[in-house]
Amino acid sequence: MTQVMTRAATAVRQGGTLLLVGHDAANPEHGHGGPQDPRVLYTAEQVADLWRPYADIVRAETVTRQVTDADGNSRTALDAFVHAVRS
């Protein structure tokens, strides 16, 4: 994850926007859906820490969204959300 996130940050032009929304590392235990393998998950703070040398972090947090499970029930998923501007 480190290499991909660093490449993303350095690929954006100065003043450009970096935006990440993906399943949060807490989702398997506290949310619903998404990958269950912790090796492919991250937190907003982990991504923000990787982007800070290259960008100003506007917002980095875990956000919730409603999803529907296979039985039609509404469940809550946890996503990592990071908005940054390349410095």
C-alpha cells in the first residue's frame, strides 16, 4: 500500500486534488461488506500520513455509509476518506 499511495501523491500536479475513498481497516470487525483481508485495507490516518510530505490534508476520517446486504437489510459500512491538495 505504501508504494501505491506514495506514487499517487507524487503523480498529481501541484495544486491538484487527491481523493481516496475505500473500505476502512475497521470495516471487517465493525462494518459490513468489503474485503476481509486486513493486508489490503487501511485507515484514513495511514493514508494521510503517507500523503503529508507531498500534500496538505484537507480531511481525513472514517465515514459511514448505508449498504444493503444479500437479504435486503440495511447495514453500515466504514470507509476511509481522505481529501488532500498537492503542495
